[in-house]
Amino acid sequence: MDAPGPFDFASVMADAPRKEALTDWGPGEFEGPLRVLLADGRPREAARPAYALPAYGLRPEQVDERFRLYNKRFGHYIGGTAHA
């Protein structure tokens, strides 16, 4: 006997057609789009803009000075300076 599934304990979803509709992930209407999505090679997270200090008129020394106390206390956790 198979182990009980999540719908075995929900009386609202007890009928067979509902269970099948919610658990059937086999070939069908989802297979084609899923294959396209996986083959597309899209990143798994949203793109991030490239931030650079010069774009904001800043120099690394300015950032280091501003975050000097923070880096002194937490630098060993983040690998040193804030702009590194």
C-alpha cells in the first residue's frame, strides 16, 4: 500500500476527479511549455542592475571611510570592504 498523500486527509478534496486533476503532472498540456522553459536557459532569479561606485560619483576610499566602523566590526563576515 502506498503512503498516504496530502489529499487523503482533506475531506473537501476526497473525490477522485479532484485528486487526479491536482496531482496528475504527467505528459499533457504542461509538458510542452515546461520543456521550452527549461531549454530556454533563463536565469532562476530576476536580473540585477550593475551598480558601480563611479556611476554615483563615489570613490572606494569614500565608501571605506563611511563604512569603516561597520567593516571593522563585521568585515570578517563579509570579506572585508563594502565595495570588494
